[in-house]
Amino acid sequence: MKGILGPLVLLALANATFTPAAMAQDAADNRRPMRILFESYDNQNWDLWSMRADGTERTNVTATPDIHELYPQASPDGQRIAFLVDEPKNGETHRSLWVMNADGSDRRLVSNAAREATWSPDGKRLAFPKQEFSRFQVKDFVSKGLYFYNVDDGTITEHPNKAIEHLYVLTWLADGNWIVSTVHGGMGFGHAIVAIEVNGNRVVDLKIPGCRPASSEDGKLLTWSSDDHTIHAGNLEMTDEGPQVVNLRVVHHDEKMHLYHPDFAPDGGYVTFSVGPGGRVAAKGPGQQTEVAEMIGVCGPWDIWIKKLDSPDPPTPLTDAADLSNKESEWTR
């Protein structure tokens, strides 16, 4: 990765007003000790890592050399982390959803054959789809249904709309009434970002291109990958018909590199995202999957960058490692 991004790194560091000191001052001004979770492939193993918002103090949260953890999602209070686990069994991959304390202790199985989860605004529930087929497929949209896990008693209930299918990368809005997700080839959509009513059957097309939406903590902003090379943001407005996205603008665009997995800082002032070469990547080690580079479990030379929202300054890399794959950033306290 250094060979690919080296000149870009130097250019960004030379020209950007963002610095570790500036980020630390922003955190102090907001009285929020912000950190970033992410997945990283190191020593032939996927682990969940944590770092300060300036890229320092990189810490392995899971440190499980025989278990592959992916896709961290922090609870609103930062006390728990939901994540995916890939385990090889009888020559097949088995993906499951787990939850643990922020320090990696008290791991609990949520569901087998599960996909990406999102936390409710009060931190009491997780919403997640299950995989569509009995045999695991790495394709991110091969899912069926929408389920809710109650953190306190461990019960799981299904969403009332049984037609829900082919969801991936969900984000639960701050009002608690809507979940925004990508849908691919399901529910009458070819490829769309939609809002799903939590306690009803309505599905609203947000009419924005792309995938992998993430909302801000206050529910006023949405960011997403509008295409392979562009991260967008927009303002969320709640109407009688459901959420709408207005004031669309580009967070960052790169003509060559692929940009995916955006996420807001808790105060909505910064966006992190993954940067790397696109295309299909072959599995070359334990826990790796063969597919396009941005998908969960695919190991490519990717790194995490940060950009101040609505700023003309270029983004800055927070990781830069030729032998690692750093993706799926998730802000937490």
C-alpha cells in the first residue's frame, strides 16, 4: 500500500489543515474522547482494532489468532461492540453475529448465519438481516428478512414486513423509527438506498445512488458511497412520507482509487472512509474471501482516511500499511 499511496500521503500531509493536534483540539472542544474501530488483516488473521481519531495508539481489541472478527459496530454509549465472526468448518465459511464489551470481554453469540448489524439509538436492540441461503456466500446482498435482538434478554423477533430481502449495511436513524439500508435486487428495487419503517411495513426509496449508508449520531446527516470513486453526504429531513435526503454534496472523489465504508464522527464534523484499489481480489490466506475488494472478508491493500465535512482541504490517511487491510471504520467514544 505504501507504494500505491505514498505520494498521495505526502501531498495530503503537506496541504491539509487537518493535523493530529487539530483533531485532538476538536475532540477537547466537544468534550468527546473519540476513537475509531476498524477491521484489519494482520498475521493471517482478521481482528478488530481501535485507534485515536488522529491514527495513533493503535490497539488490538480482539487479539484472537484463530478467530476472524469483522465489521465492528459500537453501541451509542460506546460500551459494547457488535461484530461478525467468520469461522471455517468442513471446508465452508460460517458467518455469525456477536456482541461484546468495548474491551473485548463477555463475548455473546447473537445469531448464526447473520449479516451486518446496526444499533438502535437507545442501545437496547440490534437490527440485522440473516443470510439468504444455508451455505454462506460472500456477496453482501445475499440476505433475507430483518431481525431484532434484545440485548437485555437475548430474544430475537422478526420485522413485521416479511417481504424484506437483499439488505446490506444498515444504519438506524436517531428518531428510532427508521432504518436506512442498501437493497440490491429485492423488494422491487434493482439497486437503491431505502428507509424501512421499524414498526410498520413502509419502505421509502431515498432516491440517491450508491450504497453503504451511515447516519450521523443526531440523525441530521447521511453519508454513503455514491459510486466506486465518490463519498457523498446529505441532510436528512423527516416528512410524513418518511425520510428524505436533501442538500447533496461530495465529501471526496478520487479518479483512480475506490472509496467505500464512510462513517461520521460523533459530532458529525468528520467522515472516515476506506481507500484502496478496486476489482476482484483472490483469497490468499486464512479467513479471506474471493470477491470485489470492498466486501467484508476480502483482503486488499486498503487504508482508512479522514476528511473534515464541507471543507475544501484534502483528506488525510490514518493508516498506511502495505501488508495490512484496514477497512470498515466505526467511530466510538
